[in-house]
Amino acid sequence: MVNRVNIVWFKRDLRLADHAPLWEAAKRGPLMPLYIVEPELWKCADSSRRHWCFIRDGLIDLQKDLRSLGLDLIIRIGSVETVFADLLAETGGFSLWSHQETGNGWTFRRDLAVKAWCQGHGIAWREFTSNGVVRGLRARDGWAKARDAAIGQPLYPELSSHQATLCVGIGSDPLPQKNDPLFGSVDIGSVQAGGRQEGLRVLSSFLADRSRNYLQTISKPGISARHCSRLSAHLTFGTLSVREVEQATRREIDSLLAFSDADSVAKRRNLSAFLSRLAWHCHFVQKLEQQPQIEYQCMHPAFEGMREPHFRDDFFEAWKAGQTGYPLVDACMRSLKDNGWITFRMRAMLVSFASYHLWLDWRKTAPFMAGLFTDYEPGIHYSQFQMQSGVTGINAVRMYNPIKQSIDQDPEARFIRRYIPELRDVPAMFVHEPWRMDRPLRSYPPPIVDHQAAIRFAKAEIAKRWSRPGFRDEAREVHEKLGSRKKQPNRRQKTKPVDKKQMQFDF
Ligand SMILES: Cc1cc2nc3c(=O)[nH]c(=O)nc-3n(C[C@H](O)[C@H](O)[C@H](O)COP(=O)(O)OP(=O)(O)OC[C@H]3O[C@@H](n4cnc5c(N)ncnc54)[C@H](O)[C@@H]3O)c2cc1C
């Protein structure tokens, strides 16, 4: 039908720029930009109001930008199938346009149901690839090349008002407020601001200035908040595309090529490291795209059943509350609950502590942390949880030493004292290990487990699995399907010596 309505379903792509479905749909006829608030999604264990707050900022900007084109953003609250059935009745027929979504198990099943519904009702649903992720891939060979080619393509231009035709007469639900009970009732602290304009501002300040100290501070729990890009939530919810961020970064690197002063050289190095991380973003989302089960199952089957029977609720509660007695672990957890972001190394340490020291199953800890992270991206999240819990069978097992991390990354304990007021008056020589003081503290707990004993136990349990017959064959299969194809550095020449205190094991 020539003038069929074209519904552009916005999901994790809250922008007009570099938006293939919008651009292609606009060529076909009247447009109806749509966002669906799905109550069932918000009941999932990994959803939280923090995500909604960030999304809502994005929707407000999207509304403004669409209005400048003479378009309206239609909001509907309800199950997707009901919403589409209503819209079918209201429009008499539509085509559906969207990006492919690599979300959690719930959105995966919802998309299968939408596909079936569309087929049953004669609706064409055209989905476009997103951020270099390739759908339908069986193994990893050739993926990195395909990803780089997609990310190198020119951006889709923004529509102009004469290209967009409004579909008239369709009503919208009001946009729910940030504190609507639909998104849960847990107190969420502060939330990073969202929205397209904010995303562009954050990108520009990172490229122009903040990236100067990127690598130098990336593992420091306090100061990294300023010098890391802070683009993760924007990439997760698509207020910026990976392609536009990568291309802007490459332009900045190119502009520095003519300069050989130390500052320009350092900035180039920092921005190149940032580019690698953008590629990791796509790499991890690709893993979930290829194997949605990694949200629920250990990548390597040998680790199934290893931790589940030993789950200790009291340990879980102490970890969640920032009451383990290990100052840096507790400060990180409290800070995360306060503001929804913490740097990579501290995320890894928090998970390592839960998985090795407390021997908690990652399937219980991962949804809890997903709710805390504003930038919750299922592909990265579950892959990282599995890696930091030692259940992939294809990565070196790294058990973070929380005392060493504390001394290395927060030597003056500024971050610790900020988030653990109970330790404010503890002398510097004891603040990383307050249990060493003669008099125990009344307001802060002693360590929940003994570090050395916990690590000995964890290492023995993991080693048992690695030495099982057939382990390596299964690991090869995991690598074939999900592993990176990047060449490993020549171990003898290039890797740093193993830091025993850090405890990295290559079984
Ligand atoms: C247990 C655990 C869970 C994590 N969960 C998430 C998550 O849900 N969402 C998320 O975006 N990141 C996650 N990360 C990865 C990383 O910690 C964050 O991407 C990063 O801290 C976000 O801050 P930034 O944007 O300032 O990062 P930058 O260092 O500025 O990096 C730029 C971008 O690269 C990507 N990136 C950075 N580090 C990684 C990484 N190790 N793996 C994959 N992509 C990376 C992100 O998109 C990030 O925005 C997780 C890491 C761990 C250890």
C-alpha cells in the first residue's frame, strides 16, 4: 500500500542521527515515531528505575527533535502485541521499522513474539543492524572485519522537515514520570543525565579535554569518573551510536597526527585505547547476540553446579549493603548505589570478590548489579560477570586482591573515607586493613571472610574443573563460537610478569 503508515519503533536508539530505520522509513510515506513503555519489562530482575530515568531524558530530547521536524513521538504503555494490535485497528495497516535489539532474555522472547504477530497480520517488519553486531553468525571468524566495515560506513544523515511526513490522528499516552511506581520503588540515589544533547556534550568534553588523563586514571575509583568517557549509558540506550562516537574519535586522533609534543602524543594514545574499548563493546554484545543463553548458563559447562549449592544469603546481603569489612569493596558498592557508575577495574573487583571470596553464584549477583548500573548493557554485563567469575573456560582467571587494590588505587583512602564515614578517623596506616588495629571498630564490621583462605578454596575448586577430562575440548568449542580472534601477545616477550598478590591464574 503506497501511503501505509510507517511506524518507527524506538528501542535502544533514542536519537535521530545515524538512524537507518528512520531514514529508510521516511522515504516510504507518513511516519509514526513510537516508543513503547512495557510494564512487564520493568518487572524483570535486571530492570531498574535508574534505567528509566536515563531513558526518559532521552525521550524528552527525542520529542523535541522530532517536533522540530513537524513530527510527534507517540508513547504507548502496554504489552507490545496489544499496542500493535491497537495501532493496526487505528491505522488500518502499517509497516514496522526498527533496529535489531540485543537485549536480555525477556526482550529476545518479546521480539520473537512480535515477529510471529507481524507474520500473522501481514505486517512487514524491517530490522536494521545496530552498532556492528551481526545477526545469525555461527562462529567468530571474520566478525571483527565486518564490524569495522559497518562502523566505518558514512553516518545516516538527520532528516530534514521536508523529508518527514507526519501520520496524523494517532493519540499518545503521557510520558510516565521518573518516580512512577511502574519502574519500582527502590531508592536509586542520583542518576547520570541522559538525552542526545547531554550525550554530545559529554563526547565533546571527553575528546577535547577529559581524555588527557584517561589511561592514567582509568582504574582509580574516584578520579576516573571525570577522565573516563562516561559515554556507556549513551551507547547503551543509543542517544549516540557507536559509529558516530568512533568516527568523531578518529577525526580527533587524525587532527593530532601533525603534532609531536608529549601532550598530543599522550592524547593520541589515550584515544586509541578508548577506540579499543568501543570495539570491545561491540565484541561483547555480539557474544550475547550469538548465544543468548549466556545470561543464564556458564559459557563452559564444567562450571555449572560449582557455586549454586553454597549460596549464602548473609554474604549476599553484606556484599549488597557494602558491609563486608573490606574497605575498598564496601566503598565501591556504596558509591555505585549512590550514583550508578563505577570504573571497570572496580566493577571487576566487586564481582571477583562476590564470586571468589564469597563464592556467590554470578546468576544472583548479576541482576542486582544490572539494576545499579545506569549503563546496563546485557551483552557486556553477562560476559563480564562470567569472565570475572572464572566460568568461561577461555579466559585467564583473575582474582582481585581487595587489599592490594585498595593500596594501589586509593592510596590516600580519599574515596574510602568519602563513602565509609565509619573509617573517617581511622589512621592512614590502618585504613586499608582496619582489622589490624588493636581495638576493633564498633561501627564497621570485621572482614566477612579471610582473604587468603577464601582464595585458596576458590583456586582449588576452579583448578578441579580445569583438570577434568574433556575440559579443553569444550573450551575450544566456546572459543570457536564466542572468543575474540585478536592474536594473543607472545607470552614470553610481551605479557607482564604475573603479579602474585593480584592472583591471576592461567591454569
Ligand atoms: C562486571 C562488569 C560488568 C560490566 N557491565 C557493563 C554494562 O552493563 N554496560 C557497559 O557499558 N559496560 C559494562 N562494563 C564494562 C565497563 O566497566 C564500562 O563500559 C565502563 O566502565 C563504562 O564507563 P565509560 O563509558 O566511561 O568507559 P570508557 O572506558 O570511556 O570506555 C568507552 C566505552 O567502551 C565500552 N567499554 C569500556 N570497557 C569495556 C569493557 N571492558 N568491555 C566492553 N565494553 C567496554 C563501553 O561502551 C564504554 O562506554 C562492565 C564491566 C564489568 C567488569
